[in-house]
Amino acid sequence: MPRIAVIPGDGIGHEVLEQGQRVLAHLSQRDGLDLNFEHLPYGADRYLETGLSITPEEMQGLRDYDAIYLGALGDPRVKSNVHAREILLGMRFELDLYINLRPVKLLDARYCPLKDKEPEDLRFVVFRENTEGLYTGIGGQFKKGTPDEIAIEAEMNSRKGVERIIRAAFAHAKARGLKRVCMSDKSNAMRHGHELWQRVFRQVAAEYPELETKHYYVDVLTMQMVRNPEQFDVIVTNNLFGDIVTDLGAELQGGIGLAASGNLNPESGIAMFEPVHGSAPDIAGQGIANPLAAILSAGMMLSWLGHPALEQELEAAVKHCLNTDQVTRELGGELSGAQVADAVIAQL
Ligand code: ATP
């Protein structure tokens, strides 16, 4: 019986996860998957009540689940956002979820801001390194608040960290029958860390002679993603660049309400799935949040749990909703989040 930790978090995280879970429960019942959901209350409410974001024991307890399903974290009442950092970055770092897998897939051409693009033109995945780079907090401030103040944010690239994300990208391409892997860095300006990326990329690429490889500096990558997205199958890049280019990717596929992601460690078997969007306090509590990113993330989770055909079926159902205008307001529709989930379930 697969055990799934459900962490709705804050804001629209509650709304979109409720809908995602309804879809999962439907499939579980229909196909006898026997999914077992356990709700965990980590988020702003608990933090404000108790001062606790997530305890070390609770973090370790997450290792026991077959998958973690997360909504979003962030609440205007917690100005420092410390609870969100401790829970989300805590999970990524402490559970060593080094692969942030973000598919960029156009399901309906009408939602693409680029002209004359069809779904077959935009279908790639980004492998974002998720545990190092500029997000480790290494650095410091000196003479803070004075005219001489200095702030240093250090980028950390370990051989092990760079190699494992690049290997994961190549392995994914090979396993899925894809042809091309593109690595992106800024090695022309960042001569130490990104030279390591260059070297490791060449080394791993040599083990996959059947795959086509390409390298773009990240500024060029953003231009190419807009100009000629057809050229990409798999993009691998560091934590910061991956964060930025996947938001660009999300817009290309129709907006943040459609962007799904997984945070994975295939070796330890721990995985967390979440929509790319945040807690969106501006629309929280109105029932209008688009649940499709959370539903597509649930699809990725089903694949991880050994049901890749269900991920495809779920994607086809989402595509049907988009094609038939059964969408929420930000996509020009009139449905509530719950009605969109109803439409997905009806299609399943
Ligand atoms: P974070 O700082 O964690 O990224 P945020 O709330 O500032 O969080 P997002 O939630 O990612 O930013 O998105 C920005 C805006 O996009 C939101 O304020 C909201 O208006 C819109 N948005 C995000 N997600 C959705 C969604 N699922 N459905 C509809 N609109 C959304």
C-alpha cells in the first residue's frame, strides 16, 4: 500500500492539493492502487501557532513515505518566509533531492505566447541541480548597515553534485529514447565552478556517443528557448539557472498554473512532487486557483510509483480540458478549481 505524505502548506497550496488528491483518489479507486494519504500540517498556520516549521524528527520521518505531495509554502503573515525556507529547502537539502525535474510541454497551442508553435514544438525537460549552487546559503555579511558593507553569496559546485545531475539527465534521455542533451552554464564569466560543469559534461557525454550534445551559455539558452524551442529534449543546468529558465519554460507552455515538477533522489528512493507555482496569497481562498499544475505533478508521482501509463492518461485528460476550454480564470475560462478537477475526473 503506497504511503503518500500530503503537505498542503499555505495559500492556494491547500486548494490545488485538495483537487489533486481527489484525482488521485479517483484513480486509486478505479484501478485498485490502494494509495494511502497522510496529511501533514507543516506550513504558516502551525508555524505561527507553535513557532515550529518542521522538526528534525519530522524531516527524517518523511523518508518513510513512498512519495511526498506538496502544495506551496509562503504566507504574508510570515514576513521572513523562514518557515517556507526551512520546510522546502530543508526537504531538498536534507533529503538530498538532487534532481529537480521540470517538464516543459505545450498541451494546447493557444496558450503558448510564441507564434506558430504546436505541441510537438515544445516538449522538453529541465534537469535542475537542486542541492548546491547559489542556494546553499554559504557566504556572509560584513559591516552590515554601514556604508562599507559587504555581502558575499558563494556558489558551491561539488564534483559529486555536478556529476550526478548530469548523469541523471543523460540517463533520462537514453531511457526515454530522446536524442539531445543540452548543458547550460556561464563558464565564460564564471571560470571555476562552471569550468567543472564543462569538464564533467564532456566526460559523461563521452559515455553516450549515441546522444547529441550541445552547450549554451545561460543567456543564449533563454534566447534559444524562445526562438527555437524545438531543438531541446533535455536541458541540464545548475540550481539558480534552472530556477529561472523553468519559469520561462512555464510561460511558454501556458503559464505557471500548468507547470509541474518533481524533486527526486533515485538512489535513496525519496521523491517529492509539487506544482512550480507558489502560494499566491492574492487569489488564495477564492477557489479560483488552477489545479492543473498540481494534477500534472500528481501524474509525475504516479509514474514514480510505477504507473507511467496513468501519468500519460492524466496528461491526456488535462489536455482535453485545455482543448475544450474547461479552465480557470487566469487561462480565460470561468470554472473554479474544483470544477476543473471534476472535468479531469470525468475524462478519466
Ligand atoms: P513564490 O514566491 O513562492 O513563487 P508567489 O505567490 O509570489 O509565490 P506564485 O504563486 O508562483 O508567486 O505566482 C505569482 C502569481 O501567479 C500569483 O500571485 C497568482 O496571481 C498567479 N498564480 C500562481 N499560481 C496560480 C494558479 N495555480 N492558478 C492561478 N493563478 C496562479
